[in-house]
Amino acid sequence: MQSELDFKEQNMGTQQYIKALLAEISKGLYEKDNILALSLLCAISGESLFLLGPPGTAKSEVARRLKLIFKNASSFEYLMSRFSTPDEIFGPVSIQKLKSEDTYERKVDGFLPSATIVFLDEIWKAGPAIQNSLLTVINERIYQNGTHTIQLPMKCLIAASNELPAEDEGLEALWDRFLVRVVSNCIEDERTFYKMLTMADMPIISIPDNLLLTSELYTSWQKGAKSVGVSTDILSVISAIRKALTAASKEENVDPFDYYISDRRWRKNINLLRTSAFLNDRTSIDYSDIILLIHSLWNKVSCIESILNIVTASIFADINSIADSIDVAYEKELKRNTEADSEEETSAFKKFNYFYLALKDHPKGKCFFFESDYKYVPKQGDCPAVMYFDENLRCYVIRKYDNYARAFGTSGKQNVTMVKISKYNGALLIDGIPYQIVRNSSEISSQEQSSKEGELMFVSPLVSQAEMAINALHKRWEFIKSSQNIFVSKNDLKLVGKTEMSLEKRLKVLLAKSKNL
């Protein structure tokens, strides 16, 4: 018999061991790697899995292959209907016991109470008698057989359906028992689809004996997962998710229970994340484990997109809070500068080509603004302007958009775009970002002169905060990508990446604004 010691002697880490198992059971099963990985995670953490998807998307095959991982395992598989009886699921009543001992017991061998892995298809079609028994089966892993309580050997119950439980039919408690919920779709990638079509036969899966998961090793893994730490940073992310769920539940035309997560369910989620960390050879939960919550927090299909956004945003919630504080501080500083600003005299600005003022550090390069337009640009609020590339000047030009500008027209101009402008403190704000206007040499500040001479220029606290936030964002994203969490799919990572890119863009805008204050 394989022992935990034998496992250690293989010189293979837990993560490598899991990868080896998943590589074996995923052969010939396309685009189901992540579902197989999540089913194994559920089995080790003692949770149940629900697969939502149309027929023919390998939902039952996932359960059959999961069973192959465990040594001396047995399975039970059943397609539910409204005519299904408890006898078909839990075993027939023993007539002999009933006659000889006047005891109502079932013969459970070969049925759900004796199985290691259970797969129940179309679970919502089962009657109340079956569903009520499943509540304790899933949650407590026990079955009351007559006067005896059976401790079930079940490692994981996988249920499937092409629909969610109907509302107002008393199915909420059973639905809540399935911690992890995954959508199982048809093959999306066309090349992978061709491989599936041209595959001769489904490969026969045979797990090597040295990889089979024994009861001893299974128990040691569950024990090890309980010792995984939960840092204050991770708890802060969980709090951010809870607050976002509460906010979502209060939105208009939303049923509050669509975003309801019970305390029991949160405890189960933490256990799931601990197991993920342990199986990835870590001693504490990290940000990559948090991504798994996108599969365990949604209650309705209509909520999935919101849950995706909530979880991915919460991973960077602390950095987003810094961005919020920078934004507020910037607006206060901008207002202070605007209120203190006296009427700008264009004579203080350097003229270019007789008619233009020049903007410093514009991302498009050389950029002019009509001097005659400047006094008509408001300090409070925005006004429309047109920006275009002028071939004669070989640069971009911005003009206040009014009746005169309409008469002037932009026909024949290149790269014409509409922008919003306002002014303050010797700068022109374009779509909210300030750009200093080039001044006459006699007006150059001592700070600018010192900078020209190579001396250090003062950096505002807002600039420092924005730069530190961007660095922290990059560092966290790189950490998540490098963690190589075996239970996080490439698609899940892409979702986090989109959130990271959006926050980075926001921080860079704030950095540009702060530099021009």
C-alpha cells in the first residue's frame, strides 16, 4: 500500500503530484482541464460541484475520470427524473430485515451511500424525498439508514443540469450545498474542435499505481490544508468582496438574495482557498486563490458578470482606494489653484507663428492652441474644442469649438477629434488633464530654471503616490501570474488582467494630471 512516506520518497511536490494526476485524466477530453482541476479541488476540500451546461459537454465524463484518481474507489451515477424514487438512489429496502427484525433499512451496496464519487444528472428533477436526504448527504456526509447512521465514503458529489433550480419550489437549501458552480460549454477553439472530430477513439485512462490517491494521503492533505494561514491582506480582500456584494444587492431591480452569501458558505470558501494553497505547495492563501471565488459566489446566471467584476476588482481594492484618494486630492488642489488664479495675461506666454500658444509635454508631441481663443476658455466647467493635425504647421492644433470655429470648418484636416477644455493657473485642461502653456523666457520659474541646470525638481506627494501605486499594481499582477495556480484557468487570469489594465490606465491618467498641477 502506498503511504505518505512513499509519496515523499518520490521527490515530487504536492503541486507536481496534482499536475501529474490531472495530465492523466484529461487525456482526450478537450477544454475541460479547469473543470477537472476544480472537481479534484472540491474532492480534496470535501465540497460538492455543480456543472451547468447543455447535454453532450462531458459533464458525466468529468465525474467518471475523477473516480479514477482514488485507489479502490467506487462510483454511483444516476439520471434523475420526476419519477425517480429513493430506492433508485439510496438502495432498495431490505425485505429480510423488515420481516425478521421489523427494521426499515436499505441495502446500500452499489448505491449512493457506498460510493466514493457520485454523479447526479438533472438533479433538480428529483422529488422532495430524494432532495431532503441529499441535504445531509452533501453537508454532513452522513445517511440515516433506519436506526443506523452511515458515515459516507463519498469524496465528492457532482451534480449537473442544463438549468438552475426553479424559484419558489423549495430548492434553495439544496442549491446552497453546491459550493463550486461551473459552466460547462461546448468546445470553443476551432482547432481543438477539429482534434476532437478527428480523434479515433477516446483514450483508455489508466492511472499509474504510484499516482493513485490513497485514503492515507487524502486524509493527510485535508489535515495539511487546515493549517494554511490566512493573512490580513487576504482578509481585507474578502471584506472588500462582501462590501461589494452588499452594494450590488441594494441596486435597483435586484433581488437581495441574488448576492447573499451565508456565514457557513464563507467558511467553506475559506476552506476551499486553503486547500488550493496547500495543493499548490504554499503555507498561506494568496491573491491567486482569491480568483477561485468567481466560481463559488454566483447564485444566478445573470449575476455571473457582476461577480467576475467584484472578485477581480477586490484583488486590487487597496490600490484602487489609493487611486480614489489621489483623485480626491487632485480635485481639491485643482479647485484651490483655480480659485487663486487671476485672469491670465497672454502676454506672459510665448507666441509661436504669431497666432499660437504651445502646450508642454502633450502625448501627441508638438501641440498649438490659438491665442485668440484663450480668453474665451472657461475656468469653471468645460467647453468643446476641436483638435486636428495641421499639415502646414506639422503639429496638432486645438481650437475652441464655437460658431466661428464651425464657420472655419475642419474639412481637409487630419485626425480630427472633439475634446473638452478649460483653463487654470497657466495651463490648459484637455479632457481633464492639465498641460502647462509655454511662457516667455523671462517668465520661467526658478524651479524650471533649476531643473534645466540639472538640479532636482520638487515632486508633489500626489505624483509619488501615483507612481508607488502603479509599481504596487505591477508587482501584484506579476505575483499572481507567477504563482501558476493549477486551479486557475487562463480565461480566469485574463479577467484579472483586464481589471489590472483598467486600473493601470486610471493611475497613469492621475499621474499625468498630478505632474501638471
